[in-house]
Amino acid sequence: MKAVVVEEPHRVDVRSIEDPTPGAGDVIVRVEACGICGTDLHVLEGDFAPTHYPIVPGHEFCGETVAVGSNVQNVRAGDFVAVDPSLFCGRCYFCQIGRGNLCENWNALGVGSSYGACAEYVRAPAANAYALPNDLPRRWGTLVEPLSCAVRGFDRLDLKLAASYLVYGAGTMGLMLAQLAANAGAKTVDMVDINPTRFDLARRLAADRVAASADELDEPRGWDVVIDATGVVPAIEDGLKRVKRGGTFLVFGVAGVGALARFSPFRVYNDEINIIGSMAVLNSFGRARDLLIKGAIDCEAMLTHRFPLDEYMTAIDTFRQGRGLKVQVAPEAS
């Protein structure tokens, strides 16, 4: 089959590799589409510690099951599915206490050591496959995985009705988080992004106000909840200053492993600021699937680019340059 292969950091080939075959508890999925996100950039650049090379990238995907292992009962050949890429060991301390996303042997399809979905086919544990309605537009299925990360982020927040939110980054993840906040009873949802071409869509989908800087939003007491969806250190440092006394800052965006941010520990103490993190997916994939089917997010608005496997690096460049929102690669587009 044809696949994108990251041979080592900064070196990508599109070539033929061996077709996957299912183990007893696996499914083989013919990939319909695979989304690109910031984690893929970290994989390409070699600064995501769990990654082993060579690897086929791609962890946001959907497709049709074409083969199932002998012990599989939850899905059948022909089902349209989205797949949770998380691969927890189930044995370590954190898995045993129900915190699999902190697994000491953490792995994920397309991110750790297991081949992902920037390919014509991918093997996955059947337990990670979630059936989608056949009448759902096929390209929408790739959004279940990023939405499940956003749902996990909200699991980490101590939600209160009529809270004020400030979200840094009006890309796919920021817009998902903003839409979830609006649906969860936010009083206001404000957004900051340095790309003015995203302002109109942010307002249409969820934002009460959107600006290039929080200074333009005139909120002297700050916001109850501030979320960074960029992973960019200056945004994180600025966002920490915008949290209302007693409020919460959610570190959601993926920063580089060695990134460092400066903040005032006195203010954290004196203003009782909660700083929390949210890592990937934990018991949130099925709920994200249900929310997507219900229409909690505007899928069509966020899917803006689609490229064949042969143009993977063009897709990466499109994402890196902030053109559009969710960028996909699709084998059938080849």
C-alpha cells in the first residue's frame, strides 16, 4: 500500500509499504481521510519524545473497516468508524488508577511507535473503533479525535454556568473549545488570534468578541477561564496574566518539549489561580462521537483543505502557515 513515512526527523517519503494484517483483536481500516494537527509537526521535527522512527504519521482519522480479527465483536467489516489512536499499556501505575493518558508506556497510532493513518490502510485495536452513522459526511469523521481532546480539556475544568472564557488561538482546536464553551452555558466567549482572516468565522461559530490582542477586549478583572490552544509560549505567558482572581488557566496547546514560560508565582498564590493541563484523550472519544453526531460543532466550517498522500508536505506547509483550518490528507484523492 502507499503510505507517508517519516524516516527520521525532517525526512519524509511517500512510498509503498507492506499491507497491515489484523491480529485477533484488531481491525483494518481503509482510510477515508486523516487530519493534520500540531502534534504532527512535533513528530516531523523530532521533538515529541515518545516517537520512534520510521513511522507512518496520522492519528485523526476515519474510514471503513475492511477486515476484523477473530475475537472482534464490536464492529463488523463494512462499518464506517472513527478510531481513538490512544494505546495504553493497561499495566503501569497510571493505567491501574484510571489515568491511561499518563501511561508510563504511552503510545498512539501515528505518534509513538505504531504506524498511523497517512496511508491507504491502518491497523487498530477494535476496542478503539467507534461506529459512525453511514449518512454522516465521511470527511467529518476525522474531527472526532480532536473533539475528544477538547472534551478531555473540559473534563479537567471545574465548570460553572455563566463563566467568562478567553481562548487563545482560533484554529480548529480553539474553535472547538469555544463552541463547547458556548454550548456549556458560558456567559461570554472571547478569542485571541493573530490571523485576522479567522475573525469572521470565530464570531459566526462561537465568539462574542475576537481580537489580535487581549488588550483590545477591555476586561479589567480578567476572565474566569483562560485556555491556550496554541502551544506558543508568548500566548501562554500573556494568557496567564488574563485570568481573573480565583480563575483557571488551561494549558491545552502542545508546546515543544523544552519550551519554558515565565509567570508570577506570587500572583498564582495571592489570586488563587488554578493552572491545569490536559493531555490527549481519556474516556472522551465516545462522548465526542456523540457530540459530533448531535451537531455540537460545525464540522463543515472547519474542514478547509484536502490533499492526496503524495502532497503530504504541501498539506503540512498549508497547516503550518495557518491557511484555512483543518487540513486533511486522503488516499482516494491520489
